[in-house]
Amino acid sequence: MLRLNPTFDTQKDVVASILAKEERANIGVLEPRILSVEKDGGVVYSWRGATGTTRIGKYDPHSTENKLLYTFDKQVCVSSCSLNKEETLLAVSLSQSTQGEGRLKPVSKCLTLLIEIHPINNTKVLKAVDCTVKVQFLYPKTCRTTVLESHLLLAAEDGYVDQYHITLTRQEGYRVVMQNPERLSRERVAEDFIWVQWDSDTQRLFYLTAREKHTLKCVQFYPDRNFETVFELPLEMTSVSSVTSSVRFVNFGYDHYQDMKDEGLRLEVFTSQTERTMCVCYSHPVHWHKDATYTIAFVHRGCSKTFTVSLEKGSAPANLPTVHPIFIHLDYYIVVYLADHFLHLINCRQQDLLCYSLFLSGADGHIEALGLGREVVSVSGSRLLDVRAGTMFTMELNPDFLLELLSSGRPEAQRLAALHCMLVYLQPNPVIELKIINWISENVMSFDAFDQIQEFILATLYRISYQQCVSLDKLLPYSCVFEKKELPVALTAIPRVKCTPELLCQPIIKGKPKSLQGYWEELQLVLDRMRYFEAVPSPRFRTSLIKEDWDRFQAAMNSEKKKSRRRQIEENTKKVLSMVDTWRLDKRVVPLFQEEDQQQRVLVGLMVDKLREHLNRHLSRLGKKKIDLLVVNYAAKLLELVWHVLELMWQKLKLGPWVLCIKQQGSSEEWAMFHVMFRILEATKGLCLPLPPGYSTLLSVLGVRCLPQHTFLQYVDHGLLQLTEPFVSRLMTDLDNSDANEQLKFSILKRLPEHMEQKVSQQWDHPITSACISREYVRTLLEKYSENRDSALLDYGKSCSYPDFLPLNYLTKILWNREEQAQNPFEEEENVDVRFVEEMALKQTQIKLGFEVK
């Protein structure tokens, strides 16, 4: 499920460098230990050097070089260590240890030092206390190339954090030393906490207080050496009698000499600038004979969810009575992993249903590198650090595994979650996209719980639109599930997983207006919008709104009152079609966008109209021009998406222009193409979404080639296939007049509207259609112009092919006279005139008299 990519390994990246500088005989067992990972990605580590020393070094991931920072002349136990950005100061906390029974045991003494290392010079004692002390340098963003000031956080187990301001000075041109080290300025940052976490990427300090009730607070540090508490969130932890037996430090380095056994609560906070999310994750120790319980508080959504997972019995190792799940942040997801039991991929953006998160157990949820007994912690940047093994990984979702989850036999909730993950979370990848489309074509029939084609369309459009404007997150549909009247049971419950949702207390974002920029400003906007959307009914756009308007519009299609509306809808359609990527049409293989398709044009315009109205109601602050652009682009991307799917399928099946020839029977490949196109039609019709102009014609062409005639006509009668004018015209001209083809043509003509029948029948060279054309011509000519009583005074000088046939001669002269006075009602058809009528009349007479076979 998760793909782990190693980025650092002490054995590969450090040991070789150490051995190049020291003799192995003087070192003994070489086991470098990771102490901390700084914001720049540098890994600070220690090892036992030759002659009983302890050395501290840094690995630079950019240059892949190792640098010796400092050497203690004896073996010491480094419990915390941090290097400033300029690599001129080193802060170290040392724990005194005693040797006993062949292993190290922790003691209470702690000595915190500040060491000048550019070059190695003075050492300043910051603390000498009987509690654990953690150190961490700030890494402020600054445009200055030379910084002569550093800021150090000192967090003590007694429940306080101080910030030291260390002014530096340069001596002899290269020596950097502390200025007035005996009188370092310091400020109290936080106090009375029971848990504290450092976020190096964002330079934030989170801590949890428990004076009256549990409150999570955040301190933001700024480049100008200032800081302020910008966030507070009360947390309901009534089920926790004792959150933790001692203060927990998160991301303050790694103490290899501390007993890691902890029966208390494990808590971590994850924030995402790109997703504008904040998640507070906490779990209780898991006893193997009980259920696993963990809570994710979605601060950006104002709710929390507590998950209780029933563990499989009989697999508990005797030597591990309790264990904690690991929390991993993947921006769009929070991963909860309990080794040898389950992996839960929790969606941070869509928490409406459990089916948008992915729960795996057994072999599916196993990660070899994160097995039982490993001390693994989450590091910023979606990285994991195995502290004991000295390895670090980046993590990403494995798309190949997600594709496997789409296979038959999997629960539909898993299939939906995997499909949604690939379409929305993963970056656009042509290879993955093609595999998904192939999967859809091979599993073309809709599933019981959801329609995979509808899900593909809506999720893809959601991802594209969200990238253009994140404000659309709560307004655009991202799944077809919510269009159902009743949610399927298969999507509302997951075996072994119980979910208890709760509302969060209102968070408080504080601070000066000028300082609330970037993430905090965005989070405030997200929270404000969340409160607004909770107060209004149905903020998310439903495509059923289009259907209601579509039905009303069809009922009043010819109403005079609707003329202005029709003009507006047509303008909408023109805007959309102008944005569709139709360049390099010669490279396109599927013939779409090459005809006027009035029905689809109206549907496109209606969709734009309804979506624009919805966004204007809820996002008026964006302005009408911005909203109009977003809406038009959404409709254009929909048409392009359908076209793109057909292009890939067309190429996969190796179809060519011969498909458009109606004379031949369809092949198995054409049948497969028809089946996919028909399912796309069903899916879009169910959502009342438009299709590219020309889609109905192409589908009917494939239908008449692949289906038996009676089945094809049944599809037409049930409204599944449309008799478009280009299709019927092609049918009339391409098919010969065999008995079967004649029967099909007559059956189709009977099903056409009168105006279309008159138009297309002229393209069929057949005696009956010719007679119909003649009768219609005479009827129209005589009805349009009243009978003239002077018609007897005709010009008998005009030639007549059949002078002995007096009734026909008389009618012909009347028509000729009227034709000269009137505009020819069939002037667009050059083959229709009085002479044509005369010939058809004689031909029909001969047929009636039996002189000619029909």
C-alpha cells in the first residue's frame, strides 16, 4: 500500500565516511545513532570514536557529505542535540548514565551545553537540572547572507519552554563566537504543558495544557525573532484519566538512552499548507486483548472521528503487552498503522463517509519495514525515521497496489476508496489514467453501490477544478454516491471498524492582523467558510438541479417567453465550445465536435447556467467574471474528458475511419466500443451531464452496425439511441435498397419528426420517397398561393413531354405558372421542380397499372 523510498541509512551514508577517517581497530563496533533531523534535511548523529571519545557529525543530503562537528574527550550519553542554521553553534543535552548489568540505565541528571564550533572554542552551560531537557535551534527564513544571531528553544520536562537569543560576533575575520555569553537574553514561550511538539518546517511549537481542561495551543515563530500564540483549541478527552505519566516530547530529537516504555497517550499534530488542513491525532496504548482506539480531530472541518478497530484474536506476541499505532501524514491522508494488524488511510478532505478512506488488514495492510519492535517516528515532509536502525524513508502511495484493489472480489467500499484516491489525490499520470480507463472498459457494467464511470467523471473534474480554485472544495460534486436517494449499506459501514463522530469546540485563531498571513490566514478563511456552509442547506452542487431545469425547458421549448432564455443558453454553449481543446483535429481519431447537436448544446448551456447560479449564490466574493470562467472551464473539461476517454479506447481497440461506414457489420472491437460508449451515455444521462456534439451520431452508427435491426429499433423507441439528422442522412445514402435495408429505412422514417422526415427523405433515391416529395411539393405550392380563376388562360406554348396525357398536362401547366410566381419551397433541392413532379406522377401511374415493378 505504502511505497517506502530510502533517503538515508547510517550504514551506507555515514559508516564509510567514518572508517575513512578512523581505524576500525580503534572504534570497535561502529553504530552511529541519529540524534535529530534539522529543517534543511541535515541529519545530526553521534558515534563512539577512537580512544573512548564521543563524536557528533552531520550528514548533508544535498552534497551527500559528512562533517565532524564536535568531539567529547570521553563517552557521554547525548539525549538531545541541535545545530544552528549557520553551523556555528551546537546545543547538546547530556544524560549521566551508570553502567550496570551490561546495559545503560537512565538517571535524572541532565547537563545542557552551548558549544562554539566555528572553530571549536568556548562552551557555555545552559542548564544543569534533574529533569529531561530538549534543545532545538530555530531556522528562520531570512534574506540576509550573514546572520550574527541565533535563537534556541530549551524545553524542560518540568513543563516550560524558554527561548534563548544568542548574539554572535566575528573575530579575526573567520572566528564566530558568542557575544557576552554570561548574559544571554531569554524569554518564556510556554509553560504548564504535559505534551509538546516542534514543527521544523513551519517553525511552530504545539503544546497541550491541562489546567481546567485539555487545550491545544500553538506558538508561531517569525524571522524577526518575535513569536506569539496564534491558535487555541479545547479538546474533549474525558475518557483519558491520565493523558500521560510524564511530559512527552515530539520532534525534539531522539534519546537512545531513555526507556521508551510509555502507557500514556500518543498525540501528534499535522498541518498542510497546500491542503490548508490541521489534524490532531491521538491514540491510547493498544492492549492485545482489547480493541485499538484512535481519534482524528479535523480542525479545518470542525469535527473529530474516533475509530475503534476490533483486532484479530490469537496473534498477540507475549513479549509486547502494549503498542501504539503510528501516525503518518501524506497531505491528503492520515495513515494510521498498527504493525501486523491494519493500515487505515483516512481522508483529510472528505470525511462524509467511511468509504472515502481505505481500511486494510492482514497481508494487504502489512509493511515489512514497519514491523513490530521497530521504533518508528514520523518526520516532516512525509518521512519516516527508524530511530534504532538509523534509516529514513520518504513515503508515497503505491498506485500499482491501488489498481489491484479495483479487481473483482474486493469490497465495493475498498474499490471506491482506491479509485477516488487515484483520481483525486495522485498527480495526473497518463499511465495510471490509461490503466483506470482500461479497468472501466473491462468492468463496464455499473457496480451495485456506485457507478464507476460517474465516479471517474466527477472525481476527475473535481481534482481539475480544485487545483484552479480551492474555494470550490465544498461546492462541487466529487462523487456520484451523493446523487443516490439512499446510500448503499456497503459504503456506510466497514467490517471491524466503528466510527464515532463528534463536533469540535470552536478553535480560536489569535494574533495581530499583520502576522496572520499565509497558513493561518488561509485556515481562518477555511473555518469561516465551514461555518457558512454548515448554516446553508445543500451547499454542494447536485446535477439533479440540471435535470429539473432540463425537463421544464423541454416542455416549454416553443414558448415565446423562453426565447431570451434560449439565447442565453446558446451563448453559454458558444463560450464552452470555444474553450474546448479542438486544436490539431487532424490528430484526433474520434469524429466529435463536427456537427450541430442541438440537444447537447442546450444541455451544455443549461449546465453552465445552473452551476453559475449556484456559485454566484455561495461564492459571490470571487466576482462574476471569475465565476463565469470557472463554470465555462468546468463544462469544457467535461466534454474534453469524455472525448479523451473515447480517444484512448479507440486507439486501444485499433479502430479506424471504416467504423463510420454503415454498410458493413460491426466487429467485436466495434461492439466493445459501442458497449463502452453506451455505458458512458447511461452514466452521463443519470447525472444529466452533456456529451460532446456528435456523440449521439457516432453511437447510433456503431449501434446500427453492431445490433440486430429489431434490437436497434427498440433502443431507439426507449430513447437510448437518437436518430440524429447526420446519422439518418448517412443511413439513407450509404445503404442500398435491399429488402432488409428498405424495411430499416422505412422504420426509421416513421420514427422521425415531420420536419426531419421531409428533409432526409429527399436523400433516399426510392420511388415512394420520390412520390412523397412530389405530393408535398404540390401541396405546399398550392396551399401557399390561392387558386387563380384565370388559370385557364395558361400559356399552352410551353413544351410538355407528354402532350397526349391531358390531365397531367393540365396540372403541369398550373404548377409551372405558380412556380414562376412563387419562391420554390424546395429551392435548396435542385432536383425538385415541376418536371420532377411530372416524371414521378407518370412513374406512380405505371406502377399502379402494373406496367412497372416497384
